[in-house]
Amino acid sequence: MRIISGVAKGHKIKAPKGDLVRPTTDRVKESVFNTIQHKVISSIVIDLFAGSGGLGIECISRGAAHVYFVEWSSGHVKCIKENLIKARLETSATILHQEVSLAIRQLYQNKIQADIIFLDPPYQQQLVNPTLELISKYELLSEDGIIVVEHSKAEILSKKIEALIQTKQKKYGDSMISYFKKEGCMK
């Protein structure tokens, strides 16, 4: 894995060892960033279930103002820190070492709203719909923001969850990328 664009282009991203992390492939990452590139510059980003931090780090490299990485695994948090330091991007990052639902509440209490939210939970645990419900309930998404969800093609997502509506979906092998926005904000 590597950073594919921006000030840290070409830097390698270290991924945590084990089966629990499925780093987003460069091909999928390129496709996602082709879709959201117009939103990245000066944006606030939340990377939930951050794993190696690859998606959030890519955003910082491309000009995001700040990225909040949310990860509960100590080993993964260590990996994110190492990747940020190696790419010299740590000043634009905050790592929340905690469970996602607690981090969502903390971000809400700190009045953080994101222009881009990445959601890439472990497959086969049915965490996408409940996490989207929390994002909507705690109003983490800015008015014209976008949520990018990477999930198993076997996991069925609701087309509408609270105030969020699915706008696009694309299949990549065994994975799917689904995009959500606030209902009524279809720009």
C-alpha cells in the first residue's frame, strides 16, 4: 500500500499484521478519490475503524485540513502513528484510541462535523447500519458531506438510514463501496 497522490505521494503505508485488517487496495482507493476529490481540500475528515489509517492519510496528503482517526486496537493505533510520522503528516491528525460509538459521541460533544466520513468496519459483523444510525443521530456529517462505506458485498445496507440516503454503490470483487449523503443534499 502507498499514498497515491498529494504531498506524500509514493510513501508506503504499513498495515497491521493479521486477518482483522483489509487495507483498501490502491485500485479501490483511486476510484473513491476520483469520486470525492472535489471535497478533500480543506476538509474535516473522520476515519472510523481506521485500521492502518490509509484513507485518512491519503486525505491529509491531498490537502484535508484535519483527520480524526478512530481505532480501538492498540496495535493499529501504533501503526497509524508510525504511518503519519513517516509521511510527516502528524500535525493534521488526531487519533481517538477508543471504540467507535464512544468516539462518535465524543466528536459530537466537541462539535466536530465532517465533510468526509470513511466507514470500513470488520466484515461479517453487521456494523455498518448501526454506525450510520449513530452518525445521523449525532449529526457528525456536515450539510453537504459524504460518507464512504467499504463493506462486504454480502452485507445488505439500508438505502435510507435516519437522515442519510445511499446515493451510489460500486462493486470491487468481494467488496462494495457505498456512498451516503444527508437526504435533500444530493449535490
